[in-house]
Amino acid sequence: MVRELPVSVHNELHNEILHDVPKPAERLLQTAYNDYLEEKEVLDTLGICQLIVWLCDEIPDEAFQACMMVQFRFLSTRLGGRN
């Protein structure tokens, strides 16, 4: 699920906005990964912000979701229509 991101945007995100994203429970990650494999062809076409929304829907961990939404808002603003 790697997406290209300008280095300056990535650095700004993780140096100034969000330092750490908590890791959800292993079982939640495994379920999300299995679902990703089932939908891989479609999911691989999503932009970074669309993928963040999918991850938030897929992984029911409040701390993780909160951090991902911070990233979503930041990247939506910084990338505009390129996400």
C-alpha cells in the first residue's frame, strides 16, 4: 500500500503534524491485509487519501483512525486534487 509522496510533504507531515501512528492489534491488521488481498486490483488504483479512508473503515481502532484522519486532512489540503 505504498504511495508516492513528495519528500517535503512527507517530512512536514511527520516532523510538524504527526510524529507517530499507533499500531492496531495484530488481528485487526491481519483482517485488513486479507481484505486488501481480496480487493487488491481496485485498492491499488486508489489515491493516498482514498486509501486512508479505506484503512479507517477497515481497521476499527480509534487511536489509529484519529491519526489517519489527521493525515487525511493534512494531505487533502497539501495535495489538493492530486490525491
